[in-house]
Amino acid sequence: MTALWIAHVTVTDAEAYGRYAQAAGPAIAAHGGVFLARGGRFQQMEGQERPRNVVARFPSFEAAVDCYNSSEYQAALAHAKGASERDLVIVEETPSAA
């Protein structure tokens, strides 16, 4: 089953976070990830608001976890640390009813 990365982000250093985004995209794509939402309009209904929200779909839960743990993504993530406040969760999708 496919899986989603769901990230909620407050950017505190736009320049450093830009370096993260530039390097993270290819790392995500290399693991089969595609972006479904990336910083578009949102309405916070519950919980803590973060102004940047990102959703990426991966071909499997394992691919999503492997991407996060990959050396390429970890190198990109080094730019985000200290440049943002982030929450990221990996969620396996529920198959749609046919």
C-alpha cells in the first residue's frame, strides 16, 4: 500500500530552508515520492498552526521510511535543522473501496 509523508513546518531561516528544499526534492523523487501538496492554501481546524504544509505520496510505507533514513535525505535535512520547526509523520494509506 502507498504511504504519505505529512509535514507541518514553520520556516525560521528561509535561506537555509531553501537549501533543504532543493536537496530534498531529488531524494524524495529517487524513492518514488511525488508531491501532492506543497505550501498551498490551508485552513487550520485543530491543533498548532504551521504556515507550510507538505504531503508526498510514496509507493509503499517501506519506501517512505527508507527515503527518510537515506543518506541523501539526511544530508538535505541537515539544512532544515535550526532553520525550521517541523512535524513529520509517515502514514500508510487506506485502500479505496472499489
